[in-house]
Amino acid sequence: MPRPRGKRRPPKKQDPFAKIRRNHRIRVPKIRVVGPEGNQVGVMDTKEALDIAKEAGLDLVEVASQASPPVCRIMDFGKYVYEQQKKSKDSKGSSSKTKEVKFRPRVDVHDFMTKLRRAEEFLDKGNKVKLTLSFRGREMAHTEVGFETIQRAIEDISHMATPDNQPKLVGRNINVMLTPLPANKRKPKYNHHLLDSEDEKPGSEEENTVSND
């Protein structure tokens, strides 16, 4: 008589945060440190950075392992994990789509204004807009330039939207989400400058859509 088969256990879900190096799992001797508020602290010995984080009751978390030296941020890792999980849960419960406008750390005036116009157009239609600034290669050594660019964009679009949170460095990207103001408080000022140029056709980098499905 064959033995009854037991129920197969479902495979354990992998923790996406388990692979993030933090605190004493960071083994390199020197790192570039970003403070809790996103401020640049500078290059220092890893041990010194660990002491600073410990004294503040926070964690030292590696956010860009490929940079030279690696970039680490002082933060509350438990709070970060909770916020990311909550954000993921909220996004699954919503079928809305978020528009994304991409920036580079050093952008000329014309390109900057083009992206502001695009963001304003999305916001004027009631869409949320995610501003993303991406670093390449050695640009990670000067993340303060990227934060300045994103902050300028937030200020220049404040007549249309408010940021959901402070810009955050995640990996090689600085991200911030913008929520449009109520319709009666939005005051477009760039839309009348919109031009039908070749580089603004659908599919260009400033017209990407982020799906929260």
C-alpha cells in the first residue's frame, strides 16, 4: 500500500532586503558617506562611519556598491524596509499609473526646461510624477550635484505639485514622487512654451510611464 504523500511546503519567499550590506557586513576599508538627510558627509574610514551611525542610533547601509569607493548612507534601516514594503503593498492595491521624468546630474538649460514642461503637462492632467536622476560611472563621486538638480526641479514645479517625501538616493538613482496640487491651485506657466520637436515624441525618456500594477 503506497504511503500517503505529505503536503508540499510552499517555497519560502526570498527577502529582497537580505542582500543589502549594512553595518558590520560592509567590509571595505573606506566608503563615501551620505548623511540621514541626504547630505554629503564625504569619504572616511568605514569604522568611523559605523561609529557615527551607532552613536546616532542608526544603521550604515550600502547604497552603491559599484562606486569607488562604495557609497553608504546613514539611515534607520528598519524604517526604510517598512516604508518600502508599505509602498509596494499600496501600489499593488492601485491600478493607477505614474509618469516618470528622467534627469541627468548636469543638464543644460534647454533640456531642463523641456523636462519641466513635460512634468507640468503630466501634472496638469492630474497624474503623479516621479522625478528620477541617474548617475553613471564616476558621477557617483559627486552626488551633491544630482541632489541640487532634483531640488531645483522640485522648486521650479512647486506651482503644480508637492513632493511626497525628500529626494532619496537608491542605488545609482535619486528619486522623488510629486503629487499634483488640487486643480484650482495649479497654475501652469510653462505649457504655452511647449514645442513639437523631434526629441519630444512619445517614447523619449521624459515620457516613460511607471506602472504600479
